[in-house]
Amino acid sequence: MGHETLLDLAKQTLVTALMICAPALLVGMAVGLMVSFFQTVTSLQEQTLTIVPKMLAVLITIVVLMPWILSTLREFTASLFRNLSAFGLGA
């Protein structure tokens, strides 16, 4: 297995991980900004007010996107096994 192939597999792994994590991270960031704005306007400085909505929003995002996440991981795994078997490393 050449260095180019290993670098390509590493790049594909990082891109897949970023694609899977990005929606939940963006939703968490957006909810965090909204809660921070709400806290600034109302002068409420409760710590649980920042954590709980972000956790719920990220959890709901992950549950809603679970079919897409699983299909993306399935495609990535199949591609990985195809690449490994082409080099005689697969089963």
C-alpha cells in the first residue's frame, strides 16, 4: 500500500467524520448563541440554562439525522473494505 493511498484514506476518514459531526456542532453552536442572547437580554446567568438546551438540541439533531449518519458510515466502511481488499489486506 503506497503513501498516496494511505493519505487518501486518511483524508476520506477525516472528511467523513467532519460531515457526520458538523450538523450537530452547528446546531449546538446556534442554540448556544440564542441562549446567550436570551441571557444577556434578561440578565439571567444560570448555568443549567446554557447546557440543557444545547444538549437537547444536539440529541434531537443526532436522532433525526441517524438514518443519514448510518448510511454515510455504511458507504465509508464499504469503500474502506474495497480499498483494503484491492491491496490484499481484506478478508
